[in-house]
Amino acid sequence: MLELMILLICACILISALLAVLLNNLLAAIVSGGLASLFAALSFLLLAAPDVAMAEAAIGSGLATFIFLYALRKTGYWENRE
């Protein structure tokens, strides 16, 4: 059962990573990349590595997504969309 859950989460990682690459909207691509990192943290948790899962969730999903959103705001992405 655990192997099936891990395979399902790995499929979700691949799907969200592909969406991050293929989407034309930068905001949706950033959110999709953060979601891939969150799925990776969940897979680390299921594989009994809670310290790695916490680091991935905090840095990979949280901090990196925040930095990308901040950079997108500083470049004036939303002002140029109108």
C-alpha cells in the first residue's frame, strides 16, 4: 500500500513539474513548481525522512516560491499585464 502511495505522489510530482514548464502564465507556473516541491516533501515524509521533509517544505516549497513571487512583483509583471 505504501509503494502505491509513493508511486501516486511521484506521478503528481511529474505532472506538476510538467505543468510548471509548459504553462504560459508565470504565476501559475510558480505555484505549480511550489506544488511539486510540496509533493516531494510528502514523499520524503512517507519514506520516513521527516527532517528532509521539513527542510523541503520550508525551503523548497515555502521560501523558493516566496522569492519567485517577490521577483515577479519587483519586475512589474502585474502592471505590464494590463
